[in-house]
Amino acid sequence: MSVGAGVDAGGGSSECRRAALERWVAARLEPVALGGVRDLTVSFVDERIGGQSNETVLFGVRWSDAEGQRDARLVLRLQPSARTQIFEHPDAVRESRVLDALARQSTVPVPRVWWAEADPSILGVPFFVMSEVVGRVPLAKPSVHTNGWLPTLTPLQRRRVSDTGIEALAAIHRVDWRSPLAFLVDPLGAPPGVAGELERLTRYYRWVVDGRPYPVTDAALAWLAERAPAVAERAGDPVLVWGDARIGNVIYDGPGDAGDDVSVAAVIDWELATIGPAGVDLGHWSFMDAFHAEAAGIERLDGYPSGEEVVARYESAVGRSLPDLDWFEIRSALFMAATIIRQADLRIARGEQRADTDMGHGNLCTRYIAERLGLAVPELSQDWIAHRRVPAPSSPTATVEERL
């Protein structure tokens, strides 16, 4: 997303918006600076570092105080405006609270939150500011196996990328959420179990489709509802659910020039965090893992584990098996298909997509659902193909996620 698109919700020129952010940052630095803040400037470092549901902008801050000149590279995470809103109830401040709680009371590596702002009058929408985490992120389009950083690695390094990502997911599910993160229990009343997860998904899906028929995803929702009571009996205790669990939301450190070691520098993108079944995250990881390989007809890179090996790694890390993974995989595919319908609607509203697009009917998510449930498999939409085959960034490294 460009800086203009990201900060334009409040109106005015880009320079006015930069000045508004400058004043806001200065006011927050003043109480902690030695001898007061002088000569503070804000400069946008990178105008497009990822984000479809939330605009994310990298910026630099330079100022002086009693100890001399200081500088920092920070990330501005803006809540989407109505013209970019993929989810029904976006809440950037809520996401900042998740990151802050994890940083303070868990071992899960996350960016440090500097400040959050709920007042939309500053930049047009609520937002928060966090530290930049330098590292590498597997790119998503068209596949992590064909584009970006992962193909540049050795087979052993690729294995480590998957394994360390899964270990981070297991660590998330071990977090004691009851004190610092209890606010994530659905404020609309859905219980933190399979029934609640289905209720949230149904609520979101109905909001997206707005009464329009989508045969494949409609059938998927009915399939999930029919099986939910039995799945609930075996789902286990509720855990902290990341909400968008995939390697594209992990910033990796390494490998270095002298070895194969790869570690997780940060786990990012917590806007969908909730309390619920662990299967939500594992099912999403598993679905996204297949999305970039078998579902797209793409061969996995040498060294990268199979889908079965990925699941086995998770179960070994948490010390138990997760039954009914098929239910959670279909849940994830349906959820992602709903986001595609929503994105198509937003593109139509902005004049970027033809009104009769079939992108919401024919995509890899709906094809995956149809094949798994024995339904008629839809053709891939040409609009979907164009959406996925975007030009890759020139650099194989990144500091913030490239979203699906």
C-alpha cells in the first residue's frame, strides 16, 4: 500500500499527513526524552511493505535531545478505512494490545509496540506504531515455492523455515491467555470453542455475501455446521489463536553466511487473534501450506516438508494430536474464500474491477473446497489469475509480510 493510500483517510496532502504524524510522535517522545525533543523529523522509508486488510508503512524518525541526535525506524499500522475494509470490525488498537501483552508476558517474539492511537482525527483512522523487525519473509504471490526468499535457500534451510515457524505456532498455543489476553474472548458473545468459531465465521460470511448465492462456499458452511457438534467434543481446551497462521506472517532471522541456522525474529499480523480451538491455527497453516503447493499444482521445493510432515511436527511440539483437521482446513478455505469475495466487492466499488467478476466463485479456495467435498469444481476466474500473478518485488528480503 502506498503512503498516500494508507494515510489518505483523513484527507489533505501527503505533506500535511506527514506533519500530523510528526507532531503526534513528538508529543509522545517529549515525556521520555532527555531535556526535551528538538528538531524532530519524520520520513517515509518504504511506501509499500505489505498489507491488504491493514495498511502498513515503514517510516523513520530523527530527533535531538540532551544526549545528542537519535533516530529510529518504525512501522505504522493503520486501521483500514471503509474503502479498504476486508473485515467487519477492524480494530488496530486491539491488535496493539495483543502485541503488547505477548511482549510483556510470553516468550513469543513480536514487534515492540511504541504507541497506539484510537482517535481517528490524527491520520483519519486509528493506528499504532511498532518497532521495525529486520529479517526475511517468504513471499506469497504466486507461491512461496516459486517466488521470493524460499527458493534461494538450501533444502536444509527450507526445512528449518517450516520447522521453526511451526515451533512458534506451538509456543503461541502454550501462552496462558486468561489474564493478559482474556479481552480476546468474542465481545459479541460467541463462546471460545468450535461452536463459537462457527458462529463468528457464519457472522462474517453472511456479512460478506449479503444474501447473494455462492454455491461452493454456501455448501461448505452447511458442511461445517453439520459436523460442528462432533468436532467440538474432541477440540480440546481453548488457546490463544493467532488467527492468520502461516509462514508469510513470520519474520525470519538467518540464515547467516556461515551456516544453515534459521530462527524466528517475530510473529506478525495479529488482527484476527481470538481465543478458541487450536485447530483453527493448525487448519489455517495446513490449508495455506497446501494452497501454495498441491492446490495450485506447484511442486514443493526440495527440503520443504510435506503437508503430513508439517502437521506431525506441530503435534510433536505440543505433545498431542489434533483430530478433525479436515474440519478446520475447510473452515480456513471458506474463510479465505470469503475474503476474496470481499476484496472483489471493494475493487468494484473503487472502479478497479468489472462489476460482473467471477473472482469470488472461481479461485483456488473454492476449487479446494469443491474437490474436498465432492462438489462440481469451478473454473479459475481470469480476474483471480490476474490478482495472484502480480510482479514480484525486486528484493528477496522484506521486513513486513506480503499478504495473500
